[in-house]
Amino acid sequence: MPQPDPHPVAPPRGPLKPAELSGSNLAFLGDAVLSLHVRTWLLEEGYTRAGELQRLSIGYVNAHAQARFMHALLEEGQLTAEELDIYKRGRNSHTRSHARNADVVTYRVATGLEALLGYWHLTDPARLAEILQKIKADSGGLGR
């Protein structure tokens, strides 16, 4: 008798619709989007050594840096009402994971930013590019 698959795969969903994704699903996508862009920036700047690339990328993708940037967006009133709702969906999503080097509030704010990045990736590439440029500029320069 065949054994049941311990990791069944859901049927294909087709194009992703943000309204059908949870805040943590959007954050999962947004985390990958930010990581890919940061890695690209670092390589464009000429960094090539694996250890250095990893160390520098952490300066962008850690919860503290993401939360600091998100607070700036909120304080500057940079979000539409719809974007604020997406941020809150991500921030308030219940996950079992947590950052090793951040408190719960910082981690949740960072998760809210990641949800927004995932949302913009799916819905508004121009807005995503705008925010990614702000993240890059906010870093004070690569490698610093």
C-alpha cells in the first residue's frame, strides 16, 4: 500500500492576489524581495567576498534596520490608507518565529514592512522601486 505524501502540495493557485494572502505570506515574499535587492546592490558596489557580503547584507535585512525605516515612513506620512492596512496586516500577523536579536515589537514592525514590500512586488513595481531606493539611501551608503 503506498504511503501518503507527508508534504502534500496544494493545487496551483494561478496569479497571486494580495487580498487572498495573509500578512505573513506577504511578509515572506517581501523578505525575499528585499534580500534579493540588497544582494544585487552589494554586488553592484563591487563587494564579492562571501563573508563580507553576508555581514553587509545583515545591515539592511535585520529587524532593527527594517523597523527604523518603517517608523520613518510612518512619521513622514508616506503611506496611503490601503498601504497602512497592508502594513498592519503584516505587523499583526501571528507567526511562531521571532527575531533572535530583536524584541517582539521591533520584529512585528519589521514584518509589517516586509508585508508592504511583498504587496508592492505584486501590485506596484514603481512604488516598490521608489521605496527600495529610499531604503538604499537611508542606509547612509553601502558598507558603512
